[in-house]
Amino acid sequence: MKHSIDRILTTHVGSLIRPQELREFLRAKEAGLPFDQAAYAICLKQAVAEVVRRQAEIGIDVISDGEVVEADPPRKLVQTWRMTMTPEMAAEAFTRLTYDIESVRGGVTKLTVTHDVTGAPMWAEVLRGEGELTGAGGGWSEILSGLKTLLETGQQLPFQSGPA
């Protein structure tokens, strides 16, 4: 876990306020109404760039981007995702995360995480834990081990990756 005496560390996950034009496109898309897909793509790209710019301007230093593609509570969540902390990572394709949750015998819940990193080779390295010694994280094994420990014990597992 990161600690700071210089600033308040926060994590933001979720949608930020979207421009009216984008909200109109999203309503039409959700309702199955016709809309200009090229204009929608341009509007979406501009809206995301503006939000990322504003986040960086106020000091948020690790910015991610993505959308929920499918939600079927409590069974499935699919989202696109990418990190934009460097220009090189921001240039990579969006990755696709799928969380499948199912009940199995004995009251156990099975979580299957599938992370499609096609078109994102730098992010694939991070997820495999290859950047662990430089502080990039231990990949999904570290994240899921921490989640399992928290759910079973109520205690947070300290992150093991990064410089000593």
C-alpha cells in the first residue's frame, strides 16, 4: 500500500461527468436508435481526452480509461481498460477484462478473470509481473491473492511488488 505525508492518495473508479452531446449519443445507443457512429467516435475521443487532461491538471498521476461493456449482476462484468500514465501505454489498444462469477458446491464462489491484452504488449508485461522489481506491480497473481486474503481474513495483504 502506498503512503504519503505530502498529499492525500485516492483512487477513482467510475464515470466522470460527460458532456451533453456524449450523453445524447449514449442514450440513443442504449435505446437502439440510429445515430452517427463516426460523430459518436469523435465525441467520445474528445470527451475522454478532456477528462484525462483535467485529471492530470489537478495532479492525478495514474490515469486509467475504459467503459463497462456488459453487466449481468451478479454473474458477469465485462469492461475495456487501459492505463494512460505514459504516452506509450496510452497509445496501446484497450484491453478487455471479463469477470465471471459462479456459485459452486459447498457455498464457494468461483471468480474467473480473463484479461485480453491483444494489442497491448507493454501492459501484458505488467500483468505477467515482469515489472515487479521496478514498482509496476505483481500482476493479476498479486491482485487476486490480495483479494482472496481480504475476503477470507478481513485483513489486507500488503503488496509484495516494488523496490524493497
